[in-house]
Amino acid sequence: MYIGVCKWCKEWRELVHTRNYWDDEIRICTDCLKNPIGHKGRAI
């Protein structure tokens, strides 16, 4: 874990690395990872 700007919510937070089919590596915060729909109202 490290601190940086989340790719989804664009806030400075604790980030995690995850991989998916459209992007080799994306950096998202723990809040987006746990609750991608409710956090910031963004549906993934």
C-alpha cells in the first residue's frame, strides 16, 4: 500500500494495485475497491 491519487475517485488516498482486462495495472484506493458503486457514486 502507498499514498497517491486514485484513478477512479481522483482523491489522495491509500492505494492498492489491481489488474483487469482493459488495463494492465490500475491504482485505486481501498474505498473504491471495497465499495466501487457507493463511494463517490461511481459505478464500475
